[in-house]
Amino acid sequence: MEKSDQRLAAMAGELERLRDSHRQLEEQMDQDRLSSEEREFIRRRLKADKAMGDFWISLRLKLLDRGLTFALIAAAIGLWAFVQYKMTGTVPEVLTK
């Protein structure tokens, strides 16, 4: 339980650092004379980064709490192998050794 709390605190710190860097970028963007297209691109990128960061942090917390990290890695490898098999018609060489 204590390790889970430590991981949660570390991830919360990581999320706060990400938010701080986004705030700094937004402030810099407001100070700089950027075209409206450049500003919109940066805003969309910051929004997407924040959404993905929040998603991955919440997913990692759920997986760590439930001990499903190994299952996620195995599923990713299985998906990769399946895609390689469908594309080439052979099992990836790495998995046959």
C-alpha cells in the first residue's frame, strides 16, 4: 500500500510539472507575437498533450493498483505479433527464437 502511495505521489508530481510547463508555454505564447494559426496549433497541441498525460497517468495508476502491468505488456506484444503476422504472413522472428 505504501509503494502505491509513493507511486501516486510521484505521478501527481509528474502531472503538476506537465501542467506547469504548459502554463509557461501559454504565457510565452501570449507574450510572443505569433500568428493566430501558430497560436491555435500550440493550444491544440497543449490540450492534446494534457489529455494524453491525464489518460496515461490514470491508466498507469489503475494498472499499478491492480497489478496488471504484465498483462498490458503481454497484450501489446500479442497485438504487435498479430499485426506483423497479418502484414507479412509469418510470425515475427523474435518470437520464434
